[in-house]
Amino acid sequence: MEKVRRLLCVALFVFSSIKFSFAQGTLTLTLEESIRLALAQNPNYLAAEEKVETARAQVREAAASFFPSLNAQGLQTLDEKLFVLEFPSFIPGQPPQRFSIDFTKDYQFSLSLSLPIFTSGRLTSGFKQAKYNHLSTEEGARQSKQMTVFNTKQAFYSCLLAKDFVKVAEEAVEVAEKHYKNVKSLYEVGMASKFDLLRSEVQVANLKPQLIRARNSLKIAELALKTLLGLDLSQPVEIKGELAYEPFEPDLEESISKALFNRPEVSQVRYQREMAGEMLKMARASNLPTIALAGTYNFWADNLNFKKDNWQSYYTVNLAFSIPIFNGFATSARVAQSKAMIKEIELADKGLQDMIRFEVRQALLKLNEAHESLLSQEKNVEQAQESLRIAELNFSEGMATTLDVSSAQAALSQAKTNYSQALYDYVISRAQLEKAMGVETEAMSTKANKE
């Protein structure tokens, strides 16, 4: 028995360890996985999706107005003052006779039915308005999706850029330490001065804080990404991918056409224009007549029991006709409001299209700028590497100083940093262009599946 108990304890310990290890396991994030998590867990996007559900329910509510309504009501009279009738006395000289009569029943139950027959288009306009609002809300959710995808790309690319900066800083420290060891060896045999040794040692010390800052920036970038993805901030993650250049030469006019066709904001304004048109119809219809069918079926009794002949019933069926005559000019005011709203939306639509054209042109200019900068920085890295090689060779031969080597090292680090920044600017510019065009494409600018 004791042996079995020990085995159970060991099994429980192993299971707990496995569960804890699984909970603390590192989550590998590619760009595609990051976008999937953002769309599944980002609270802002999920809130936009819930707005769509709300609008869909409002459509069902508007459709319910076409159907009849049936209501039940129960009433118990707790206290009442009876109606008193006075009759003259049949005996001369006697006072008149008074009688208390109860015209009501203590228990009343009723069923009432109401069915709209003609509303001058009010119900139809209300339903269409709810439908257009639903479509507009869907476009708003699509806009939120595009923004969430763009923000995810930006956060993911920022992590990749931070990783590159860490790599550059680590390489700089490694090169500086290697040079320090070389200078130290030369100093020990009398081929390098004390100044060169101290200079190389100071260079290593100066580079280490930059490495610490780069690593800290990477941690901050990962925290920002995890927050966007709705992950626990204590969850370890591994960012898998790298910034990469892919040729992309979009046409300006084609890009603008796609943007005006695909952007959800354009569709939103169009649906809002339709909603305003239905509001105008409803405002005008408030001066028109309505016809409805109404019916009531009543039961009442003085005692709450279900004996035979205790309850009495009656019903009424009515055709109700209503026409507004005067409402203090409220209808004309509502019509004026709707017309002004339509004009406002038309002007907003024009402003939106101008803004979309500007965003597309701006994104294309930034993309071209980033492309040119990337090409120049790529060549600059090659030149800086060659410059450092020559400086180290000349120093070994006594033809250069430690300051020359340090300057070449700093130039190479700066060139690599500029190249990584140019790559980041390029992929971000492309993502901005995709967002400006309203194109819902997964990012193509990273080698996310590269081992």
C-alpha cells in the first residue's frame, strides 16, 4: 500500500511539472500566427465585431414592427368607491332613496392585439435604415480588422528591427573585444602603446551599454506585441522571421482606384447616405395618415375562481385611423435636419476621397524613399566592412592607430543599423500602402517560416 502511495505521489509530481512546463513554454510567433492571434484576441477588434451583432439584432427588431403584437394584462381591484344613485321616494314626504352600485369587477384579464396595416412607409424606412446601419457597422468592423492587421505588422516588424539592433550591438562588442585582445597581445610584446590598449578597452566599455539598451528595447517591443495580441505579458515568446526586401512596383492610378473601391470608410459613407435618405422619408411620412387593426378580448369576475358562469367576457375589434393635423412644425424641422445631414455626408464623402488619394500618394512616396535608401545602405554596409578590414590590417602592420580602427568599427555598426532601419521603413511603407488601398493581404515582407 505504501509503495502504491509513493507511485501516485511521483506520478502527481511529474504531471504537475509537465503542466507547469507547458504553461511556461515559449510561444513561437510568426507574422501569420501573430495576425491570427490578434484577430482572435485583440479586445478592440472583438468590440467592433460585437457592434456588428448589435446592429444585426437591431435589424431583427425593425423587422418585428411588421408583425402583430399580442399583450396580456391582469388587474385586481384592491379598493374602490362605489357609484351612488339617488331615486325619489314613492311615499310623499319621505326622503329620496340612495343605492350604491358596483359597475366594475374586482378581477379583470384582457388580451390585446395590434396590427399595423398602413404606416405611410414608416416601418419600411425604419427597416431599411436598420439594414443600412448593419452594413455600415460591418464595414466598420472590416476597417477595425485592417487596422488591427496593420498594427500587428508594425509591432511584429518592430520586434524584428529590435532583434537586428541587438545583433548589430553584439557584433560590435565582439569585434571590439577581438580588437582589444589583439592590441593587448601587441602591447605585451612592445608593438602597441599603452594609449592604444586603454583606447581599445574604453571602446569595449562604451559599446556594452548600447548592447544593454538594444536588448531592453527588444523586451519592450515584445511586450507591445504581446499586449496587442492579447497574450499574458509573462508568456515567453520567440519572434520567428526576418526583415526582407521583396521588389514591389505599384502603379499610382491603379492603387488609387483600388483604394476608392476597397476602403471600408467609402462604403460606410455610402450606407450612411442611404440611412439619411430613409430618415428623410420617415420625417416626411410623419405628416401622413396611419391605419391599424386593434382587438381586445376581456374576462372579468368579482371572485377569483373558475366556477361555471363566474366569468363574463366581451371583445372589441377596431380599425384605427390617424392623421396628424398640426404638430408645431416639427415635421418641417425634421425634414430640414435630414436634408442637412445628407448634404453633410456628401461633403464628408468628398473629403474622405481626397484624403484617401493623399494617403495612397504619401504611402507610395515613402515606399520609393525607403527603396532608394535601402539600396544605398546595402552598398554602404559592404564599404564599411571593407574599411574595417583594411583598418585592422593596417593597425597590425603599424600603419593605423586604435582610433582609426574604432572609427571603422563605429561606421560599420552605424551602417548596419541604417540598413536594418531602411529594411524596416520599406516593409512598413508597404504595409501602409496596403492599408491605404484597403487590401486585406497577409504580410509578404518577412521570411516568417525560415528556420
